[in-house]
Amino acid sequence: MNDILEKGTTFILKHARLLERAILDFRFHNGPSRRIIDILRTYQNDDGGFGHALEPDLRAPDSQPLFVEFTLHTLYECRLRDPEIASRACDFLSRHTDLKLGTPTIFPSSQAYPHAPHWNNPANQLPSLERMIGLVGLANWQGVDHPWLKEAVEVCLQLLEETVLEDAHTISTAFCLVESISANRPAEHLFTKLADELFKSDFFILEAPPRGYGLTPLEFAPSPDAYCRQIFNEDTINAHLDDLQAKQEEDGGWSIQWEPPGETARWEWRAQRTVKALSTLRAYGRI
């Protein structure tokens, strides 16, 4: 099984950007977590947002909510908190969020730069309550004391109470919001609600092997101690682990199932997926 790790590591060393190399070093070689944070800061603009193609499917240099979500999600997956990054990100979000309408995923300026076909949809430029829930959840998990965030959390919790979420991507980050409050207030009913909605949602794939693009149970339970692990039984997790293990390519990396804006983005995404795959397989004792 170490052959999986060796081939995956070689793929990362050949093709990954600094961020994914630092994450691999942190997770597998006791590398410094500070390096991940320092690298993420190089993508942060003066307005507190993030840019510079941090999410590889959009090659824009200016700040976009999409890039803020990618940053905060990276920190969440690594179980890292950085008050400075999170506080400045909240400053940015507070200027681009209407708590009654939501947050856009990308701004119209994004269309001036190379981007994946799925970012052509004009709806992504409109304020979205679902996108806001995810961003607020990820920001609140950081534990920062920010005046805008306190109000935004309450608005989003009320939305979770009242709204049926239908997209697995939104549900994934909504779980972060519930997790972020669970130590201080009752949240079991929201956890149960989201779990029920997940099994009916778009882009969720329960059965292995997956057919087409979607989020599998391993996206929600990448380790045995993950917040959402209790949702899935052992057979389901093991079936997806078998599938994940089998899908390592000959070059050592894992592939993607959508069309990126170019070959550089493809390699960046594949490296990101490879680090995640290796981390999940190791967490469950497969490597």
C-alpha cells in the first residue's frame, strides 16, 4: 500500500503548486502548518479578499468570494485557524454581502479572465443565500470575533431552520456552520436536518463507484473522526475507499471530472485532489 503514497508523492513533487506541496508536507511529514498559512496569505489582496487563481478554474487576479471560500475551506480541511486571515476575509465579505440577498460566487470582473465553462452561468454573479451560508459557516469555524460575522451567523442559522437545501456543495459548508456553533448551543436538530437533506440533494453520490461528477460520502467524512462521519455506515465508507484507492492513475495522481480552463488548471486541480485522496486513505488506514 505504501506504493500508493510513493506514487502520489512523486506526482505532487512533479506537478503541484507550493500550497499543495505544503499541505502534503504538513500531513505526512510533520511539516510546519505556518507554511500553509503563509502561502495562503500571498493570495490575499489589500481588500482582504483572495485572488490570483487560488481556485484553479478561475484565473482572475482580483478578489472573488469563490477564492475566499477556497481559502477558508483549505484551512478547515487542515484543521487550521488563523485570526488575521479570517478577520480580513470577514471585512471583505461584509462589503460584498447583503444579509437579505446573500453573496455572489463571482463578480462580473471574473469574465474578463480565462475560466472553466461552468463559470459562464450568469446566476453565479447574483447574490446567493446558499453561498452566504457556506462562507459564514467557514468563517465562523475560524473562531474570530468580528461584529459583522455575529449578525451573519444568526441570519444564516435562521435560514437553515427555514430553508430546504438542495445542493450537496451548499450542505457541505452548511455543516461547517452547524459544527462551529455546536460547542455553545444546541445544534443536533440542524445536523439531523442537513443529513436528511443531503441524501436527497443534487450532486450527492451515495453509491460506489460514482458515475459522473458529484460529492461522495468521503467529501463529508474524510477521516474517521470527521464531524459528519456518523451519517454513513461502514459498508458505504469502505466501498468508497475501495473506489478511491482504485482510481489512482498510472502517473500517481487522481483525475478530475470536469473541464478546466487550461492544462495548468488541470494539473493544479489534480494535485489538490491527489493530496486529498492520499490524506483520506491514510486517515482510514489504507496507506
